[in-house]
Amino acid sequence: MFRFENAHIVRLCSTRKCKTSIHGHSYKVEVLFESHALDNAGMIYDFGLIKHTIEDIFDSFDHTITLWVEDDAQYIADMKKHSLRYIVLPYSPSAEQFARIFFVLVDRVFAKMISHNGESGVSLHSIVVHETDTGYAQAFRDDAYNKAMGEIDIEQIEVSDEIFCTTKIENFWQKLKSNESFKNPLEV
């Protein structure tokens, strides 16, 4: 479970307050993995390594305004002008799209991971994004990579310099968008 505070506007939705006003949520994100093997310690994947490996994804969204690239250009420019922390997404930042995007990002990190403790066959099962106490969205692989819902190209995700330069893993977003591997530390 990861937590972050984030602001957005969800344009084109049915709820007037949500589509016309900047508002924020205290998000909780569940990341669920599965495997048919255990590592050298008898775990699927050490929780400490999971936190170390993917925490930068969710920290990037913390105290950040998330913008939709197709929103009004002046609004986007104003938000960039007045906030050091912003992310521009190719899709409207609904809980459903967050779940799909987070699935692709976490999946990408794990596909590029070099492990040292016998981890094998670990795959991402789903992402659950709790936007409120009563509302959540869940994405599975078929959702995240469903072209009918729109292909998620992480090259189209823009993160501000403030986020780009303050991740715990050096060059995290650069590695995520390139062919560079991630390496689990021997110990966290």
C-alpha cells in the first residue's frame, strides 16, 4: 500500500464539481503481485525491496498537480508556472486512468529489474487506486494494455524538473523511459 496527496481536475466527467474545479484526494494505492515461486527467504518479493523499487512512482505524484495534456493550454501553463511539482498525463487523471498508468509503470520497473535473492516468476496482478474512502478503481493487465481504452505510452508522461531531480533512485524517470535496467540492492 502506498499513499500520496494529489490535485487534479477530471474534465468531461459527469460530476460538475470534479470537472470544473481543482480538487485533491488522499490516494491509497494497493499493488498486488503474484508468483508460483519463493525467493531465498521464502517470500515472493521482499516488502522492503518493493518499497525501494517502486516508491518513486507514487512519491512522484505526492503533493503534485496532475494535468491532462488535452486540457486548456493556458490552464496547463498557469499550473506549471505556479507549481514546482506537476505531472502531465496523456489521459484525464481519473482513478481508472491512474490505475492503468500505475500498472504500466510498475510493470515496466519489474520487467527491467535485476534481482539478487532468488526472486523469480513475480508478476503484477493488479493495481487498486482508492481515491476516496468509498470509491476505488482496479486495473488488471488486460485493462492496462487495452488499446480500446487507449494505449499508455510512458514517453508521453511529462514530469516536472522538481520531480525528475528528487527521486530516491538516481535517474528514476530516465531509466523508466529508456532501456536501462533497475537493480535491486543487496540489502535495504
